[in-house]
Amino acid sequence: MREPGRLAVLGAGHVGSVIARLAIKAGYPVAIATSGDPEDIALITELIIPGAQPRWASDAVADADIVVLAMPLHRFLDLDPALLVGKLVVDAMNYWPAGDGVLEPFEGLGSSEVVARRLASSAVVKALNHIGYHELEDRARPAGAPDRKAAGVAGDDPAAVASIAGLVDRIGYDPVRLESLRAGRVLQPGGPVFGVVLALPEFERAVRQDARSLR
Ligand SMILES: NC(=O)c1ccc[n+]([C@@H]2O[C@H](COP(=O)([O-])OP(=O)(O)OC[C@H]3O[C@@H](n4cnc5c(N)ncnc54)[C@H](OP(=O)(O)O)[C@@H]3O)[C@@H](O)[C@H]2O)c1
């Protein structure tokens, strides 16, 4: 894949805006979309994500090398999987019953495994879900910075994981690869690194034991 490729961020809320800003800063061409008309986010995009191109979701995805899902999980269930066929997809979403309501398909499971089952013709990688949006932006650092932090990248397809590890690295985090979406359960709410921002050695220590038990 060309590096860096084109990104489509689906979701222009808290975390979608931050991911888009970080990616633009890292040199990625970025399109951003909601479920609606791009005209509706044109002004706000110009103000808060300068450089991002507001587009219809289908157009943004069609031209993208990487698609980031940054919408609430209950809204994902309304998304047509056909939109994402053949795409490399970053699942930055979390199952959060307090906000999403109880969603039976996600109860007791790894949310990205359920996402991947729905997107059976896409390569799904779990990443950028476990750090709050403020911190995700504030803690980003270039490679080699002494206070750089780590972020997890989990998936069943090693090539897809490698691509997204590259994205995570370029936007400002040391990527920690986890060898399956199942192992990526450590990144979700209730897991050892959800909501905490750790440097690489602490992050690896925190996830390895749990991830081994989830293989
Ligand atoms: N907030 C955080 O700090 C954070 C950090 C990491 C991960 N996450 C996860 O990221 C997800 C989004 O959280 P958020 O806080 O950013 O939510 P948010 O602020 O409510 O934003 C959600 C965005 O998704 C858009 N959207 C909904 N359905 C869509 C669709 N079918 N296609 C494209 N866009 C769509 C919404 O726009 P319309 O309604 O206009 O379509 C809105 O722009 C959640 O699963 C959350 O757990 C959040």
C-alpha cells in the first residue's frame, strides 16, 4: 500500500475530529463524513479540522485506502456493510451500553469481533478506541520523543495490522500489535489499558498477560 494512504473518517464527533486532525498533521489526505449531507459539516470542518474534506460517506470510502469507524456503535448497526467491501477498516468504536443502550449482538463479546463478522468482506483492525479524545490529541508525540505513549493495534490479518500500526506510529503513538481481534479485547472498556495512557513498557506489561489468556 502507498504510505500514507488516503483516510476516510466516518464520524465527525469527538474522536473522529481528533483522528482526522492528527492524520492531517501526519500527512494523510483526509475525508470526513457523517450519515448526512457534507454541506452540513462544511463550516465546522473548515474551522476545527482544517484540511479535511467533508464528503458523503460513500464517496469518502470509495476513494479511501483506510476507513476509520468513529461513530457510536448503535449507529454502526445501521451502516450497510456493502459500503466497506474490500476496505481496510479501523474500528475505533466501543460498546458502551450507557450511551448505546444494550445491544444484544455485543453483549459479552469483543465488540470488534462482532464488527468484523458484520464486515466479513473487509479487513478490520481495532485501534484508537482506548484513549479519550482529549488525551489522544494532547499526548501524541513524534517517534523518539521521551514522553511518547503507546497505543494498541489488534487484528486477525497481519498485513492489515502492520498498515494500521504505521498509521498509529505516524499520528504519534508507539504501536503495540496484538495478534487477533480476540486478543484486542484488552483494549476495550473494562480492559487493562482502556482509558489510561501508558508508555510502551507499561502498556506491553499491562496487555500481554491478558492478551495471552484471550488467544
Ligand atoms: N469520545 C471519546 O473520547 C472516544 C475515544 C475513543 C473512541 N471512542 C468511540 O468512538 C465512537 C464515537 O464516539 P464520539 O464520542 O466521537 O461520538 P460523537 O461525538 O457522538 O460523534 C459521533 C459521530 O458519528 C456520526 N455518525 C453517526 N452515524 C454515522 C454513519 N452511519 N456514518 C458516518 N458518520 C456517522 C455522527 O454524525 P450524524 O449523527 O450527523 O451522522 C457524529 O458526527 C464511540 O463508539 C466511542 O466509544 C470515543
